[in-house]
Amino acid sequence: MVDETSSEPGQGAMADLYARYVPAAVRLAFLLTGDPQRAEDLAHDAFVRCVGRFVYLRSQTAFDAYLRRSVVNLHTSRIRRRYLEREWLRREGPPRAHATTTLPDVEGREDLWRVLGTLPPRQRAALVLRYYEDLSEQETATVLGCSVAAVKSLVARGSDALRDRIAEGGER
Amino acid sequence: MNDVEHDLRELFHDRAGSLPVSALAPETVLRRGRRRQVSVVAAGTAMVVVVVAIAAGAIAIVGSGRTSMPAAPSALPPRTATIHGIQVSAPAGWTLIDDWPLASLLPTTSQTCSFSATGIPVGPSPAGAGTSTETTGQPSATCSTETAPLPAGVPVVQLANFSFPLDGSLCHVEQLRSVDLPADGVAVYVAAFDGAMTTADVLDACPGGRSLTTFADRSVRTLYVAVSIVGPDASPGDVSTVDRLMESLGGLRIPDEQPVATSPGYVVAAGDDGTLTWRIEAGFPVRGSSSGIGATLITADENGHETVSDPVAPVEPGQEPSAQTQPLRPEPSALIWGTSSRDVTSIANVTPDGITTQATLIPWPEGLRSTTAESDQSQLDGSIWFAIVAEPGRIEVTSAPSVTGLQRGAVLHAGSDGADASWSLVYQDEQCVRLQVDTSSIGGVGDCLPPWADLESHGGRPLIGGVYGHQLAVIVIVLPADATIDSFRTDGTGPNPDCATIHVESNFAGTQFCIFPLAVGATATITLDANGDPLGSPIGIAAQPGTIELTEGGARTVGAGSPAPSP
């Protein structure tokens, strides 16, 4: 077990911290990036950062919250965003036209997943935090480092963009 | 719940649930975590040191006797540098010079040729202004080549536990300045090993030479020799450092390609990220400037292929530090580096998620001064700085007060009686500092207090001023920095004088202010040493409502006092 009262996790405690929190962080990162490899890298980077700062965390029992915030921050940071965008373009090539708009069947989910990948990172992060992590608007605002109003706006614009782009795809 | 929200929730949980994730921590991640812990703790320690240094600096500005000018940057840090394939670990403070460019700068051979050819006149030129010639036979040339005397070979790397000029050589090389080996000095001299040389020649040319080893480039076309040099009083620790380097050089194979640096340089910082090695060199790489002083970053990939940055010149006082970024692995970590002026005391990188990394400030190597014109030497008062950061971010710069930085209104010193009264010395201009006093009921500002230099030119007697209220007076005495109060007696209840010497570079540098409160109706008697009052007369001060009266001694009051407003 992790001794969360200790000042700094040792090697064994670090492995425990990893087992307890990183799988969820990888899933979160996967929903943010859409790429399993990138997700793992992102979660590992965030974990390393949080472990490094463990002794300075104001609440060491809230490691998962710090890890979540670190994952999102890393994802939305400018440098990583550019890298991910380059990687995405390299992998995916230009967007393809899809004929199916019916939801929630499998093809529809594929479309939704694909369109989700075209959203700006903060919009996507807001949607993932609200609808996957089930965070409140206030908690989402804390993670994203913005106001509740900004979270509302990000979620609304993200949802609208998803609807519009799927509709556009269906008309093609 | 609307349709998109519902669909997203299902999509997210399906996708996330379908992702195979291991709960076993990869060893590499745990190692990175451990390294991160160490580096964060080190950075935290460094920050504490910086905070303490800043606090000490702040105290020194108004404190007793210690220098207050910008904290000197730390000396050269420990460096493990790969200099064109030669890995050298230099302890903190040691001199490490990359002399590879010398091979292309120093002539090791000279060639003399004579040419001959025959020609015949072919008639007037079209302009009729003379004749032209046309060669009729093959020109011949006779050349003779002489080897320049380089008994110890052209140095490529020099390491020493002492400072020496950039154009200096630890072994005898005619074109370079010979460096005397201190008794406790140790060094390693690495040079190209010319075929005409013998190992005995090399040892003879290196005073203190103790042992040597040889190695070659990868194609074994060029041989190199490394000589350990040890002074008679060298410490065992330093000797073992040299021995370790010598052992590591034996049998080394260095890259065949030419080094990229164009001028020799002091290696002031170095590191690697696992795939890329880097080093920052200080020397004279800047073309087109009078001094040529500058710093460059040289990186080498895993194959030893080197790349050199554009040189970065020193920064003038008052200017922002220059900053360059070299991406490192893992992304988005980076080396940020540059030069800063002498008034910069700390530089920090703050990442978007708030991680602060303090930069290391390194002084320009002392050895550069001996090869820099007098008029350009002030450029060497600044620093070269660098930091390894998790992610490039905002650069925060802290500067020490200076002549140009000392603004009107700057508080030079602040204190209190621990009860109701507090005071501060506020800089007005180069001729005026004012005492500002605050209590819970009243506040006031005194007349101008001059620098001690002005008082000294008018007889060198202390000046007494202050802010005088109807219940309390706060007295200030202007003294030279080396004056001390031999005795302080009062029939009141206030504390002893709060004395502060100003060290900020200004007219007030070397002026000491001693401040104490005195209740109205109370008296204080002060005896200064000879530095404070050559006449040695005790000074008696009696506080009266709205004024003070000097009851003994010869100190002047010259209008420095100012009645405080009535409560």
C-alpha cells in the first residue's frame, strides 16, 4: 500500500501509486488524444511530474486529482498540442467523408470519435472531464484553470461543433 | 441529458473500457520518477539557497559591512562534457578549454615555393599601352616545407584545477602563452601527436608532466596524446581526478569529422539527455564586434556529429538577459541558456503549470580578461546562464539595485521599535534620503539627509535629524560606515539605535544611519568612536514637543529635523 503520509514515495510506493492511479490516467489521456501510444506517454509524463512534486503537493491524498490536472495541462500545452496535431495529421491524412450519421450505432460512434479528434484540445478536454470523468463544472474549471463560464462555453461549443460536423458528414 | 451528451458518455466509456492498460509500472517510468524527485529536490534546495542569498543580499544592502552589490554568480559548476568525442569530467571551478579549433588556426608547417615561367612578346596591346606576354612552357615550382616547432603538439583539450588564459598552454607551444603550473596544480593536456614527435619530447615540453597515454581517431589517421601534469603539492583528490580522466582516454576513438567550433572556448556548462550531448563555451566567437566575446552552444548527436549555435554576446547592464532554447528529450524538456548583465542576480523558468526552475548563473571565465582589451572588460562582469527545464515557460529575472535601478521612493532600510513606531529611509535623489516615520496616531517625513561624503567635505561631523512629534521623536544620526556607537544611554524606555549602512552603488554608499525613538521629555546620550566623531564629545539629545535640543556635544542639527504633525 502507498504510505500517503510519507514525505516522498520510494520505489515500491511509487509502483503502488502507478498501479492505483495511472491506468485511469491513461484512459483519460486516450480520450483526450485518441491515440493509445500518445496516451500512455502523456500519462507517464504526468505521473513523473506528479511523483517529482509529491513532497510539495498540498494534499498528498489527492494524487489522482493532481495527476488528472497534469494530464490535461500537458495535453493542452502548446508544444505538446502542436506535436499531437502533427502526429495526427501524419497518421490520419486529410479528413475523410463519412456517410453515416445515425447514432448511437457503431458507425455513428466511429464518426463521433473521429469528429471529436478535430475539436480544439480544450473543448475536447472539457467534454471528457464533464462526460467521462463526471466532474462538475466547478471541478472541470479547476482542472482546466479557467472560469465556470468558460467551461460552460467550451462544453457548449464542443457539443455544437460535434453536431454540426456530424451533420455535415451526413449530407455528403 | 441531450443526445450528444448521452452519446459522448457512451462513447467515452466504451472507448476507455476497451483500452488495454497495465497497472504494472514500467521500470523506465519509475526511474524517471526517481530522477524527477531528485531534480525537484535539488531545484528546491537551489531555490532555498537563492532565497537565502537574496535575503542575505537584501540585508547586506542596509546591513553592517557586507557587500550588497549583485551577488556574484556561482563559480563554474561540475561539468561532464563530450568535446568532439573526448569525455571529460571537470569538477566545480576547474578550467576546461576546448582547443580543437586551434588545429586549424595554428600553422604547424610553413611552405616556401619559387615559380618560374618563360614568355615572349606578342606585339602591342589593343590599347597600345604596353605589351602582353604569353607563356610558352610549363611553369615550374619548387617548394620546401618546414615543420613549425610544436614539441608538445597542438592542444585540443586542456583541463586544470586553476585558471589560465584562453590563449595559454600547459605545455610548451611556441605560438601560445606558456602557463606556469602552481605547486598544487594538476592538469591534463590533450594534443595532436605529430608523427615526428616522441613521447619523451612531449613529457619534456610539459613541466610537471607525469604520465601520458595515446589514442586515435576512428580511421586511425591521426594520433593524439594526453599528458597528466601534477604539481609537487597537488592534493590526492585532484590527482585521482586527473588519473581517472587519463584512464578513460586510453584507447579512445574519436570522430573523424572536423569539429564545428571556430574558436577555442572555455567549457562553462555541459550535459546530455541520453541521445544529445551539449556544452556551452565562452570565448571570442562573435565576429564583427570589437571585443568578440561571446558564448556558443555546441551539441552532438549519437554519431558525434556536432552543431554549433550562433554566438551570443554579453548583455549590457539594464538590458534583459538573452535567451536561447535547445529542445531536449523527453519532450518538451529543454535547455534554456543565454547571457545576462551584471545586475541580474537570478533567472528562473516558470512552466505553464507553475513549475519554477532556477537557472545557474556562471561568471565569464576569469581567464578571458587577460585577452580582452581594458575597454571591453566590463562586458565580462555579467553572466552566462542556463537551466534544464521540464518545459520552456516564462522567464523571471531578478535584478539587484544599481545606480540606474535606484529609483526615487526606494526604501533603503526599514525598522521599528517593536511597539508602535516604525520608520524607513526613503531614497529621494543622489543628495537626499528622507526618514519616514509612522505610528498608529501620526506620521511624518523628515528633511533631506545628505550622504556622509557631503558631511565629510564639510568637516566630517555627524548630523542629527529626525521627525519630532508631540509625544515621540524619532532621531536619525548620519555617520560614516566605519563609525560605531561606543555607548548609548537614555532615561527613556526605547530600544538601542537601529543602525544601517548603505552599500548600494550611489552617493550614499558608505553612509551609515542610526535611528532610535525617544519619548518627548526623555534624553539620550551617545558616545561615538573616533571614526564617528573625531572630537569624541558625547552627544546629548532631549526630545521636546515638536523639536529636539542638543544638550551636549558638537553635532550639528542643520535643519534635518522636521516636526511631525500633531495627532
